[in-house]
Amino acid sequence: MGDSGLLSLPKGRPAWVVASALALVAALGVATAWRRRRARRALVRVGTVSGLFIYPVKSCRGVAVKQAEMTPLGLACGDLRDRHWLVIKEDGHKVTAREEPRMVLISLTCENGYLTLSAPEMKDLHVPAKLSPENPVQNCRVFGFDIQGRDCGEEAAQWITAFLNSHPYRLVHFELNMVPRNSKDIMEPFQPSDKIAYPDCSPVMVLSETSVEELNSRLEKEVQIRNFRPNIVVTGCGPHEEDTWDELVIGSAKMKSVMACPRCILTTVDPDTGIMDRKEPLDTLKSYRQCDPSEQHIYRSHPLFGWYFGVAKTGTLQVGDPVYKIIG
């Protein structure tokens, strides 16, 4: 045996033979180390998916689905894609339920290539999921960053404007050939690969049922999971256990933990009435869900509730799927 303990090399061999043998030894060592690292990494079940939600129009009511595709830009189900439609002012600036709380009363369905918007005392609005290329492309402004959207037409604009009854608004659609926003430009902890259409900053938000239950135990008037607009709801874990999950595997999709979800006044909008309370549950969350002082440059005074994830691997997931965290 030579010094490597793996190969002995007869004297007098050409230099290229020696070099090849040494390269083989190195490759074997790398492969062995890789296998050992893989062996140390394991899947541990931490819960079960109890709900999947897509919010096609930003700030409007979510759509509960049984199965979804995890795309690079978040959840999708058929023509429904998460936060791929946006209400804007005539100058292109985004409009959300922070400014127009009654947006949460607009519900959506999708069938036969049409997105149907419904709202109290309004006739249904039918918008093609795929718009004509003759519809103009609008330059939009979302949290200080530019992004495009194809205008959904005059009928949609009049419908949104009539329901909200405050300012002239338009509806636009992000198409997959358009350039998405970079999550990292908005919040530093994200990776350069994390991309979004019209969400605040993250392609995926995960929340556990028990986190909401613990919050409700502190409130005089209980709130719903819908107040927090998660994409993936998990049951079978402890309160705020989602804070500790680094990498998740659900179905054939894989996600990478990024940061906590900082909460704002939108959580105080009642999803059934569209009335903004401005106090709860935000005030109670501030009493026990503040960040560590070392992270105030990221979260400032926002309380933390739920967790943002980036998309590490696209795939399919469904309600009832086990949720695994990767350890090792």
C-alpha cells in the first residue's frame, strides 16, 4: 500500500499515470464525503398540510385549493397564480386593502379560461385569464419597484372603480414573459434566485394552525387564519414551530426558510366585513411577537407571525401531504 492507503503505484510509471491515479483517489474521497453528508441529512415529519391558498388578485379574497403547483413565483393551480393580478391607480401605483379594506370582499373563481370576480351588490365580472396582446401594458409601481402588467380592459376598470367607489382604478395582469421583481431588493435576507410578481416580498408564506390558536387565546375577539393570508397552512405542530424549519419538503416541492413575516395593519381588516379595526390582532401580536433587538434593522417594530420561504425546487403539493423538515 502507498501512503494513501488506497492504491500502490509501481515505480517507473509515466507521470500521467500517477496523476490519473491521484485524481481517482481525490474523486473517491469527494464522492465518499458527499455520500456521508447525504446520509446525515434526513427528513423528519413536522406536520401536515391542512390548507393551500392562492390569492390571484393582490389583497382580494384567497382561493382554497386541494392541490397546487409550486412554481418559481409561488403557488399556482391552472390559470390561478398567486398575486398575478393587481389593482392600480391611474398612475400605476399599486392599491391594496391597506388603502381599500373592502378589497378583501372580492372573491374569485376560475373556469373555462375566465377569472370571475364577485362582490356584494355587484354583477360578476368575467376577465379572460389570457388577455389579448392588443391590451396595453402598464408600468406599475409596487413598494417602490417597477413591474409591468397587462391592462384587463375598461369593463374591469369600471367594475373595480364602482365597487370601491373612491378613486378611478384599473386591473392589470402579470404575464409569465414579463420580468418579475427580486425579493432581495425588497428584503435583504432573500436569495438572488427568489422572484415574485405582485406579493409584498416573498413567493411563499407558511403559517401553522396552532400559532393562530395561541394568538386567539390572548384575544377578546378571535381572528381567522384568513386575516393573515398564508399560502400553506400546517397542522400537527406546536405554536410558531414554523419559525424553526430551515428546509421543507412537501410533496415533490422543496422550500428554503428565509425570514419571519412582519405584520402590518392589513391583519386588522375583518375578512368577512371589510372593516379595518386598526388595533387587533396587531396590538396583541406586538406584546409577544417582537424580533430580537439584533434584527430590528430588518423588522423594525413589526410583530412577526408566520414564515417566508423561497422556492428551492418546484413540484406538486396537496392538502393532506406530510410536511418534512430536512435535518443534518
